[in-house]
Amino acid sequence: MRIPRLEVITGCMFAGKTRRLIEKTRSLEKAGKKVVVVKPVIDDRYNTTEIVSHDGMRQQTRTIPMEVQPIETIKGADALVVDEVQFFSKEVVDYLLATPTQQIIMGGLDLDWKGNPFGQMPRILCYADQVIKLHAVCAVCGASANRTSLVALGEAHRGQTIVGGPEKYEPRCTECFEDWMHNIGIGLFLSKE
Ligand code: ZN
């Protein structure tokens, strides 16, 4: 399998991953490259034809199904940009990684709200030529945040894939995340999976 130059932008929620993807897309387009931006169909937080950063930066995109092999549309592109890649299945990730573009830039969460590796992200990070890990600001103490806690605990039964924004999630530093896990008895959730 040919793996083109792969860059991964990862970190917790509200760390600016999507903003970074949009900036990179625009730089490549300015340089005359044909860029295809995709995201999983599950991510409909803002709409289905754009990726939108939490601070409102927008970029046209195409959605692709999570479990079905896509994509005629990637053919002929110089660069492939993928947002929310943690939601894609192994099959789709393999397909995306094998895309014969000069460059692939993938963005997504490294950890889920239980602090466990998210989906295919561990494999993607292994294949990466370059990894950029971004941080947010801890909602509790203001330190550098590297975890995401689930505020909407009523949805905890849905597991790893709970799509949402600030109404459902909060960035936390490791210490405040561990306090939160302890307070909600997250060990009970973990033992059920
Ligand atoms: Zn903190």
C-alpha cells in the first residue's frame, strides 16, 4: 500500500484542530493545489457541506459514509484533507490512507471522553510522517488541556460516538480530568465495555 506524506493534527476538543485544517487547506489552494476536504457523514453539528471550527471559520467539504468505501471525488486531487477522522471505520481509513494524492492531512480526536484512544487514531498516528498535537484551555483551572470530559452525562450510555460541541463537552487538563472521572465513577462505565 502506497502511503503518501501524511500529517496528523490531533488533540482534545476545542484545541483548534479544524481551524488548523482550514488554514492548511487555504494555503494549499493558494499554492495552486487541488484540495479535497472530507468529513464523516455523522458530523452534522453545523451542516453537511462545510467543516466549521468552533470559532466560526468555514470550509466547503464533502461528507462520506462511515462504513462504505467511497470515493470517486478524491481522484485527481493533489491533497486530501480529512476532518473528524476518529469516526471512520478501519476500512475507510485504509482507503483514505491509500489515496494517491501528494499529501494527506488528517485531523481528529486522540482520546474519547473516557480518556481512551479514539477509533483508528492510534493506527493513523503510527503511519503519520508528522504529528501536531494541539491543546485547549482547561475549563476548570485554566491550565493546558489535553482531555475532553462529557458534560452531557445523560448520553454516556451511547459510548464513544456522541457528536456535540460546548453543550456536551469540556476541555480539561489531566489533573482536572482525573478528578472528574473519579467524581462520576467512570470506572463503572469502563468495566461495561
Ligand atoms: Zn485543569
